[in-house]
Amino acid sequence: MEKRINGHTGLYGLFGSPVGHSGSPAMYNKAFAHYGLDYVYLAFDVEEEDMPKAFEAIRTLHMKGGNFTMPCKVAAARLVDRLTPAAQMVGACNAFVNEDGVITGHITDGIGFVKNLENHGVSVKDKKVVIFGAGGAATSIQVQLALEGTKEIHIFNPKDRFYARAEELKGKLSAACPGCTVTVNDVNDRKAVAEAVGGCDIVVNGTIMGMKPYEDVSLVETEWYREELVVADTVYNPEKTKMILEAEKAGCKVISGTGMLRQQGAVNFKLFTGKEMPLD
């Protein structure tokens, strides 16, 4: 990579915390090198409260684009110049493109998640889904599931500052996708979680549980698993979280977050360069 960097090299980057585990720099730099593009992608550990300063840097350094990860996606949506319709509905963005000083925020997590499921032979149409989380990635997935024709979406989240956003999203999805039933409940109501998991087709972890330093945490009790259940994670490092390992042992069809990373990366790469990411 060092040989490619010069005074004209375009800068892309990832903003969030933590980012030391991220596979994004390796993925995008490999793809840039494949096409001989004079770009470099770096990771910047930035907390949510420092996002205004990060945007000053983005504008000052004329960064071409990049990504936002937890916990910065919602803050980023407030700081970009404009949002795509999907990102506006989600109220968060995970990707941005800087065109002549105008920064547009995009949301691609949900598209990547659904594509990853499709690659594993799982359709979300007419399915009942339980999803943990109400942050940027989880919300993006919830929106995409509704748009793809999911029958029921049961959101579970602690009663924190994201809970109200989940209830607000419920209203938006009910209006935009009346064929999809959406519920929002407290993840600490374990009886409600157990009932929902027992009646659903797909369980999704859209939280940081399973990621360092929460490697030993799963939001699903082992006795809730059954062979016909599809269990999917958005966490990709480790590739197999505690939830995935336990579901696999129980005979469920499991889908890790690695494929989601690749698929949303492909969508982002096309936004960045207009080219198809060489996923192989």
C-alpha cells in the first residue's frame, strides 16, 4: 500500500469506537488495489460526542467518503448535509460520500444483511423475525425487512435512549408497510422474549453482545433454540459469537455477520467508486 500513497491519494475512513477489530480497512484497500485506484482507507477511533470534530476533519481534509459504525451512526445522520430517503427513515447513516463539499449519508446495513441471508438460502418475505437492538444497524435491518415483505418484526431493546426511537420507527413502518406487524418490547422481559422467539422463523442479534468485551454474552437462552430456527448475527468479530456457537450446537441454521460485512461493503464500494467490489 505504501507504494500507492502519494500527494494525490484520496482518503476514505471508518469512524466509531472501538474500531481496532474492524475488517473494513483490509477489505476496501484490497478492493482499491484490485482496480489500481489511488485511494486509501483508514480507521479512526472516535466517540459519539466527538463526531462534530470528526466532521470538521472530514471537510478540512476533503475526505472522499467512508463509513460510520457504533456508536456514531445516529450522530452522523445529524451532521451530514443530506440523507437518502432510507437513511432519513432510519435516522442514522453508516456510509457517506463527499461530492464537492456536499456530504450525503447513506444506510446500507439492512441491504447487506438481507443479501447475506439470501446467499444462505433464507428469504425474509412473509417471515416472523425477532431482532435484538434499536441502534443504527438494527434499525436499518428492520426497515429493510419491512420493505422486503417480512410479516412480523418483534424488536427487543433495553429501555434506554434508543427505545423511544424504536417506538417511533414502529409508527413509520406501520404507515409505510401496513402488511408488516411491528412490536417493540423490553429485552429484560424474558417471558416476552421467550414467547416471541418460540413463534418466529428468524432471530437476529443487532447489538454489540458477542463482540469484545461481551464475548460471553448471548441474548438468547439455549433452551429456546430449535432446529427449524434461523439464527443470524451482525457481529463479525469473532466470526462465531456465543449465540452462533450455541445455536449451531442446537442444530439451527446459523448465519454469522461476516457475509453482511462483505455485502454491505459491496454496496458501499459502488457508492464510493462506481465499481463492483471484487468479493471473490
